[in-house]
Amino acid sequence: MKRQSPTLKKIASNLKLSVSTVSRALNDNKTISNSTKEKVKKEAERLNYVPNVLAKNFRNKKMNIIGVIVPNITHDFTTTILKGIFIESQELGYRTIVSETNDDPDKEQKILEEMTQFGVDGILLSLSRNTTDLSPILSTLQKKPLIIFDKASDKVPCTQIVIDEVAASFNAVEYLIKTGKKRIAIIKEVQNSFNSERRYQGYVKALKKYNLPIDENLILKIDGSCINDVRNVTFQLINFKNKPDAIFCITDAIAIGVIKALKEKSIAIPDDVSVVGFSNSGYSTVIEPSLTSVNQPGNQMGRVAIKQIIEEINNNDEFVISKSIQIKTKLIVRESTH
């Protein structure tokens, strides 16, 4: 049997009314009598009529839908951000459409184009790790309110909502220094990603404040969080004649790989080497010893992002807003440090 969705035309025909009268009645228009409204609503219920919200929103030139683009929807920190986005958007009467790029710049561009064509009111974007050509994002900015969050770039003139990466890393390294550590290594990413470089800046800032040397041998780079790469650079560090007494990792995934590699070589944690991660993921309490890590308030970031994009949607300004909103973090101390 062919499915047929009841329409305004069907209700109007059954009640011998005009389509415009039925529409106004369903929208509780003051020009329609209460008796007509009651008849129309009863007939709509009898037919199981469901209003076409998209069509209505297209007419009003507002969808009440926000597009969200992330590199990886399963990433632990990303899921906490999305949770905040979902909760806040629902409270404020907006719906969200979420897409992931898998760190593919071409896919990122395509999703931006599709969301613009679909007519979302605004876009929240976490940049792909491999994005170098910013022209698709700049082009989108001319058409829609767009905010970048988490994975950001200071080359895009829009509101950016980020963790205060420099302060977070500085505090983590400062904590290690205050526990007596003097040779602190860092494992960062090969690619000069915004997050990685900002965390590195915090590391350097802490060493300089406490007059500790910046030893290039203690600054190691890996491609992403590949376990084999983490294992290899950890072995490289502990094979030095003058070994590090602490390792600061720019992600929890890297830190957990470091802990596994140190245990494989029977290095005592934290007595011989302290380890600090970044993000305070769920795995930080599962690993043995439990991981000291920088807590990133993803839920708060998601809520702030939604509030900000709705504010920019409602302002309907022709000019592009350019500012940075930094979310503060906290170091959660556990067993991998003293």
C-alpha cells in the first residue's frame, strides 16, 4: 500500500475551507475564530497530520538547525563537547546536525558546502588535522555565522572557542617542576597542529620561568598517537645517558602509551619517571598507575559554543565577529606523579 502523508490541502478539502485558513488556524492566528480552530485541529488529529517543519522554516528563512563538524565523532574529548552541544541546543530550541570529516580536508569542504546549501542557521567547526587551505572556510563565513572550536586556527577571522592550551600546559609542567623534576621531556605531534604547538609553548614557558634548560633531545615528535611510535620514542628517551625524570604528553593516548612502554622496561612510575597526559579521558583512571592529566571541560565548551553561535545568528550582523574565547582547565593529579 502506498504511503500518503496528510496535507493542509487534504484538511482544507475535508472541511471545505481554504488552505490559508487551515494554515492560520493551526498556527493559532488571531484572525481565525476559536470554533474554526477547534474544527481544524480535530481534523488534523484525525488524519494524523504532521506539519512540515522544514518547509515552514524555509518560508521563515530560519531553520533553527545548527550544523556541527568534527574530525572524529568517537574521540573521547569530542563526545563530551557534543554532549554539551546537544543539551544546550535543545534547551535553547535548536536542533543539530553532526558530521565528521575523518581529518579529510576535501570531506570538510564538501560538508561545509552541503550544510550551507541545506540552509542551517550557523555552523560549529572543529578543523581537520590536515586542513591547510582555509579558503572553503573563509567562503562559508561570507554566507553563514561560523564558529571554530577545539581544533582551531588563528588565520580564520571568526569566533574561536578553545582550551587555554598554553596556560594548561604551563601549569602541568610547573607542577612537575615543583615536585622536583628537572629533566622534563615532551612528546608532541610531527604536524604543527594548533593544539600541539600551543601546548608546546606552555611547556617552554614553564621551563624558562624556572631557568631550566630547553634540551632538544627531550623534545620528541610522533605522528598522531600511534602506539608503536609512542613506544619507540619512549625507549629512545630512557636510553639516554642522562634520562628524563618526567614526560609531559600532549594527549592522554600518548601518555598511556608511554606508561605501557615504561612498564615494559621495568621503569618505576612515578619514582623514576613521572608521566602527565592531556584531556583527562576515561582511560586515565583505568591505566595502572592512574594518569595525572589536564582536565578539559568539553561539556562547558559545547555549551559555550552553542550560546555563542545562537547569539551571532540572532545578531544577524553583516560583519564577521573575530574573537577568542578560552576555556580554563584544571590539572587532575593521580598516581603517575608524586
